[in-house]
Amino acid sequence: MPEFTDNNFKENCIAEEDSFIDFGPFEEDLETFEYNEVECGQPTNVTEEFVLVLSDLAAAANNNEEFTIPIEQPRSQSVGSFEILNTRPERTHQVIRPRSSTINEFSPYPSASDNNSRKQRRGGNQSPGVFNGRRMTYAELIVEAIKSSKENRMTLRQIYQWMSRNIREFGPHGGPGCPSTNSWKNSIRHNLSLHEMFKRVPNHTRGESAFWVIDTTPSNNNDIYYDQKNSQTWPHVRPELFRPARTCPPNFRLDANYQVANFDNIRQSDSDCFDDFIREKFPRLALIIYPKKEPKLEPRIRLPSISLDNIPDNHSNSELFDSYFSKPPEFSSCTSPSHSEIFDSPHPSPSTADEGFDSISTMENFELDDICIDSDVDTIFNM
DNA sequence: CGTCATAAACAGG
DNA sequence: CCTGTTTATGACG
Ligand SMILES: [Mg+2]
């Protein structure tokens, strides 16, 4: 199992004179898989790109291992901690995946193989609630609930109450075939979180949870990324974040007209934090490529290619890493993370969400509108 | 093939 | 227990 060392890395890398480092998904991969490519990060003037499987980076970071960049036209089946799949001599591109595991194995969420006992019926149910004579989805019902309120906002508890009182199927006399109380409440919460149109704004009343409002911003309906980021069809799989999802404080507020406005740079949900994390760690990132659910693949990050000419003969892998992941010259005013800074960090933490409000309190230009309902976001967020 | 209901893991108040 | 985020499964049009 030959490995690439500092000494032989470059010669292994450059199989041909003008070859470039390039990994899937390309060509044949795209015939089989679908990807959702999300623009992210700073623009690059580099023409060639290559793609890294995200969890490989994360795995290297978590283990504090030295990162080894695999090459095209591999001469072995293994490169460091990576496995090279679909090796075809006539191909110039290879798909790189972590060895001997799938991302599903890391997931804390229930999988089919876990419960080998009886299978539950989950799909195929019609929308359970009828309102105004029309069968509505959960999302539609929630809209009706919130719209019925005086100030177009409702706490979860109020939404529950509205459902109980206005949707017969959710009431005490629902009858057979109707979801149990726990079930439809679960679905209500699921829909509130899932759909971007439902946003939380702070509620300063002691003991009450946040208000849910309907964001009617037109861009919400036009932005593909906006629609897809919480899609059940295009999930954000975050292997290095396979940990329980956590609530964040409300990111939004109501302006004087009770329109949804957002706090800038407020703590974000895991999905949003993930993009920021990637941007921060990999400033030259061009794209994040999210896979569809099936087949289950890991997200990849697409980066501009490096010019191997600029790499000295006696380079080390970590130098190569730094040269690759550092910011391009036009952004050199910013400091970029070094190899050790990335790999020595205890956990690649998109969780500014975990660290409290330091990012907010240290934000010099953070200002609240005069009309902002919230005066003390640092201490009151009513999750 | 996209939509959506449903179950559930997990966290933190 | 309540609120919230997210993943997994699968039926249906
Ligand atoms: Mg939401």
C-alpha cells in the first residue's frame, strides 16, 4: 500500500506535462448521480477545478492527520486514507471516497437497517387536515393559523391551539385514521423548521417561546438555493457535523410594519453555519456540491486548481495544503488559516452557534434599527 | 421524480 | 415535557 510522501508527492502528482488535479463528479459520474451545485465563497480566476469529498477533509482534520492530496491516474488503489473508486485506466478523473464506510453509518438518525423489526408506514398519507372545506398540507394549515392572528405571529403553543380548535382531525374527536396528538404536533414543528417561509422572531414575554411569522419576501420564492437548502430532496449532508441539530436564536425581527427583517450576522442554523464554516476554512472555495438523497453521497467542495509550477521541489504536503487553501493574492489582506490551524482545531465548528454570542458582542458595526422590536438580542432570544 | 406525511434522534430550556 | 433542527423512509400523483 504505497503512500504519497513529501518526497514523491509531486512526481506522483504530475503524470503528464499539463495534467491537473481533478476529481469527480465529472462526466460519467454525472450520468449516474445528480448534484446540486451551490455557489459559495469568493470568485476565482483559475480555470481548472478539483473537488474534494468533504468528509475526507473533515476526517483528516478530526484525526489531526496530515492531509494527502490524491492524484489522477493513480498507481495504487489507496492513497493515504482515501480509497479510489471506479478506477479506469482510460479515464483521467477518479471518484474519491473514504474507505470502508458510508455516510449513513455516521448518522445518528434511524435507518432502515437499525429497526429490523416491523416497518412503519410513513409515506403515502394524504394531508390530514381540512380547513374551509379544503384539504390542506401542514404548511398551508400553519399559514392559515398565523394569518388568523391579530399580528400575524404565533407561538408554537398558539399554533397548536389553533389546530386543535379549527382542524377536526387534530381535535379530540378526530377519529380513526387521524394522526395522534404527538404525531401532528411533531409534523407542525417539522414543517415550521423545514420551510424557509416560516421564521422565528423573538418574543420577549417571559416564559413564552419565539413567535413564528410568515416571510413573504419575494426572493424567497425565486432563489433556488433558498428553496433547496431545506429541501427534503436536496438535503445538506454534513458528515463532519453528524451530531444532533440544535436550535439557534431567532435570526429575524419584525420591523415597524411587521415585515420580516433579518438581523445581520446573527447565529444561524446548522445549514447556514455549514456554508459559513466552509467559506471560512476554505477561502478559495468555488462551489459546494450537494448530492441528492439517492444514491447517498457526500458533499464535495470544488476548489480552483493550484499551479504546480509554483510549488518548490522540496515542498511538503502541509506546504502544499497551505498553498492550496490560502486565500488568493487579491484577498491577501485577510489572514487565511494555516494547515495546523485547521487541523489542530478540536472540532471544525460551524457552531459559532455553540459558543454563545461572542460574535455578536464583538461586532463593532452591529446596530439595531430604531424600530427594532428587540433591544437586547444578546440576552433575550426566547428559543 | 418531486412532494409531503410521518417517525425519530437529540439538545437545551 | 416543550421547542426546535434535522435526517430517514416511503407512498402517491
Ligand atoms: Mg423555518
